[in-house]
Amino acid sequence: MGIYAAANLIARWVSEPVTTWDSPRYVGGDIFLFLNPGIPPTALFSLIPEARIATLVQVVLYAAAWSSLVVAIFASLRATWIKWPLSVLALVVGSEGLTVVALVLWVSTFVWLAGSARSSTLFLSFLAASALLITRPQTLIFVLPIQTVLSIWWIRRESICIRALRSALNVSIAVLVAATGWATYRVALLANDDVYSFRYALHNLVEKTPSFRQYALNEAPPCDAIPAALNGPQPWTDVIAFDNTLISLCPETFIWFKSDQVSPQAWVLYDPGAAISNFRDVMWGIALPVGAEDSLVPNALDDTLLPVHNVWLATGIALVLGIALGVFGRIRYRITGLGVLGVVISVGAVSLYLFAVWAADGYDVIRHLVPITPLLPVVALVLPSALTGKRAR
């Protein structure tokens, strides 16, 4: 962990902070502006205007978050040697970002719960889930189902009476309900913003063939400029130009693209089969965001450590490796009906989140999935053995 922290600090020291087109929203922005993903990212870069200091704080936070996962693995698996490869591999593939920090801290509490029977550990898990909702409200889709499954699993595993947990559970649920209310409010504000829905609808018009595009061509008031742009030599440039010209070219079509008719639920339900087929095709090609322009680890070494950049191949390899380590480490896996149901609910909730992100904005889908996709191989690697809680007693 010391080497890991030092390496990240050195990488930060020798690199210049890199900004993107939406960085100004965070630097000096409105902390409560609903167009920003969450309060912590905006607060950090608004309260600390100096980019190098703000990025230093971010480096310290994510190094601490990944270290917390390592400590949790050692605490839960202290009676077996596989804690070493699991911890080292988790650090090697770890990535940064404030949403990733919140996710890793939340996942760390899963492992802590596997090795602890204290009600305070359950409260910390609820607190971490709430922090994630405040950091990225859209994760509400999978945080609530997974936190529910995790809590039921832990209570049954430790054979703890609900009455004995009443105080801790009431406080935990109250905190999570408050965070859920806030996240729901923020997501509703974003979903009802016609500027973003209009822009995302134009993205979907170009990117989603044949699902949204066919839906729009069939249901929207006719506008000759749209087929011309879609069939032109540079359709993307022409379609984006609709943002300024569609109202004068085709006012009725402009109003349709500003309405609820372009919401994800409307066009997905129009032809669910086409939407699911498009989603499957896009998701299979999703790549892990590996490497950077300036990094302590050269790209060649980075490719050697993590040669598979496809998310699903990397996750599958990590799962096989994690289970194999558990088998060699004599971890006893128990497969139960409730356990399988819990996994199905959790995987289904994450899949629904991925689908919702894809349906909302196909153009930026890879960037919007970044907080989740880097964590999938880590979860597949660590949790099968770490959740067994093979402790020395």
C-alpha cells in the first residue's frame, strides 16, 4: 500500500492536470446545480480552484479508498494466503475518480461485513451507499437493490435477531432514505431538463440504428432535413447543427424532439426487441479506460498487466482467476438458492443501470459508464472469496 500510494503521488507530481470540455462546470460552479453529477466533485473543484492542489486531494482520496479495500480483504481473509494476490491485483487495476472512490469504499464495506458481526459495520455500509448516491445520484438504480440484498445476506449469515439490530438498522435506513430522496430529486431534475433531453435525443438519432432512429422517423412530424442529414457525407456535423436550426426548418418536429416522446422509456417500449439488440451490440464492444497520456506506468507495461481491454472479457478472466485462487486457498464456496437469487438481483440491477445510461445518451455512453466499468473486473476478482469471510477464530 505504501508503494501504491507513493507511485500515485509521483505520477501526479510529474503530470499536469488535464481538463475536458465540461471541466468549467466543476471549477467555480454551482455546487447544487443539477446538471453536475453530484455535490462532492463540484465541491472539491469549486472550493479548491488551484488544479494541482485539487488533483492532489483527489489522488489522496482514491489511494485511501483502494487501500481500504486491501485492509478489508486482509481482515476478512487473514487465515489464508490468497489475501496477498487478491490485494495486489486489486491495486494494480485500480482507477481514480471521486465516483470510483465512493464505489470502492462501498464495495469495501461488503468485505468488512463478511468478516464482522458488529452492527456498526452494517451502518458504515449504509453510510457508504448514501455517500455514493450523493456523489452520483444515477447509481440509485443498483445501489438500493444491492444494499438490500447485502443487508439481508449479512443478517441471515450472522443469525442476528432484527430486534437486536433495531437501533442501528433504523438509523442506517433513515440515512439511506434521506440520500435516496436527494438522489431521486436530482435525477428527476436532470430528466426533466428539456435542453439535455433534446441534445441526447439528437445523439440517439445518430447513434441508435435502428431502434431510436426508426422510432423518430416513424413518429416525429416529417422533416426532410433529418433524412438528408442522416444520409449525408457527414451526418454527425449536420445533425448537431439542428440544435440551432431545427426550430426554423421544422418547428413541429422541433417541438416533438423537445417533448416527452423522446424519453428513453417512450422509445424503448416502442420496439423493446430492437433496443435490447442494439444495447447488446454496443455493450459487447465496451472497452476499459486503460492508460493515460502521462502516467507513471508506461502504456506497454500497462498493456502487459491488463492485456484484455474488453470489459466483459476482463471481468470473465478476473472471475475465473478469483475463484481459482479461492479453490487453491481452500475457500469453501456454498451455493444456495437465496445466494443465487441475490446474485441475479445484483447483476440485474447493474445491467439495468447500464441499459439506462445507454438509452439516455448513446454518444457519450463509454464516458458515462466509466465509474462502473473499471470496477466490474475488481468485483469479479475479489468478492467470490472475500465474501466468504474465511477468518481465523
